[in-house]
Amino acid sequence: MMYEFPLSERIRNLLRLEELFARMGLFAKRESAADHHVALTAIFDVLGMSGRSDLKTELLQELDRQRNMLVSLRDNPAVAADRLEQTIDAMQRTRHNLANVQGKPGQALLEHEWLMSVRARASVPGGACAFDVPSYHAWQQRPPEQRLEDMKLWCGYLRPLEAALQVMLGLLRETGQSQQVLANKGTYQMQLTGRSYQLVRVLPVDPQAIPEMSANQYLMWLRFTRQEGAAKPKPIDRDVAFTIELCNF
């Protein structure tokens, strides 16, 4: 089981968005009204997180930077030319689609009056009941194929953002080089001087060993715990073997 720990606010937000998109995609393709409600709440959460005016600009700038870096590798004989060109082309298409989005990501959803009325009630615990939003209750009773068409349309407005996100996080994860290390009595420290990392990936050999991490610009500290029953996770007082990857653009 892989654990990922972001070391910057930007990567933290991208990972949260990735989680929301995964939830949206999983439940939007199902047929029940309850599943579609979960998908809609994920859409609303994506809109809330992507509403920052600089997110789209940041992604476009980072896509440009990464593309320029990849282009500079064209004359490197150690790089597979076909795969490099495929990556550059895919990145260019992703950037083009995101740049063509008018306004903020999901702007069409933000201008959808009915969806925004559902969003307002859904933010209240239990607030999307039939007596709160009768029109939403009526929509939930529609045939699955009709709701599926709506979900496909609404999710589609966010696909350019999702694609850009997948490209960026995919490139970041590929920069990590695996190291086999040992946490002495369940703890591990690493100096981070000399390079600014953005993501730490941890894969314990023992699936019952759960890592917890804290870090600053100089030092990373890992502690492995075990969770049983209703008690809080407890520190593991034995050596734990694991794989670590430090990722940075």
C-alpha cells in the first residue's frame, strides 16, 4: 500500500483534487440515485477547490515549463524518442484543452442555477432531502439513463482540469527514485538539504505498518504506527523495512 505525503501546499491541493476526481468518476458511472448524489457532492467539492483564480494559470505555466524541459531532451540519445514525442504531444493537447476553458474550470457549472441551488442545500448536513429541494428529489427519480447523461455532461465540464492534473502528478511521480531503507525501531529521519522535494512516497513491506510524516525544508521524519480496534494508532517499536521515493520536478 503506497502512502503519499505532499511537501508543498500546491501539491497538497492537487492530491486532494485527484481524490475528488477519482470519487466523481467512480460514482458518476453507476446507476443509482445515491451514487449520483455522491458524485455530485464530489463535483461541488472540486468546484470549491478549483475556484481559486490562480489554479488554472498555475497549471498552464507548469505544463509549459515541463514541456520545455521535455523538448530539451530531444537530442539526448539516452531518451526513447518515440515515447518522448508521445508525452510532449499529450501534454500539448492537455494544455490546449485547459487553455480553451472559458473562465474558471467548471464555469458552466457555476452558472447552472439549478445545480448551484442543490449545492447550497447539499452543504448542510442532511440538507438535500426531498422536502428541502423537491426538484432534486424529482431528478433522482428519473430513469438511470437520463441521470447518466446529465452526469456525463456535468463531469465533462471538469475533464480538462482533471486531465491537466493527471499529467502533472504523473510527471511528478515519475521523478522519484526508489530506495530500500529501514526505520530503526519504527522511526526514520532524512536530511533534505540541497534539494527542494515536493512529494514523498512510502511503501512499507508490512501492510500493517502505517507511516506518519512531518517535514520542513531541512529534515523529514517518519514514524510507523499500527492501528487496532477502537484505539488510536500506536507507535511500532521494531524495525520496519520500506521503500521511499522523493519526487521533485
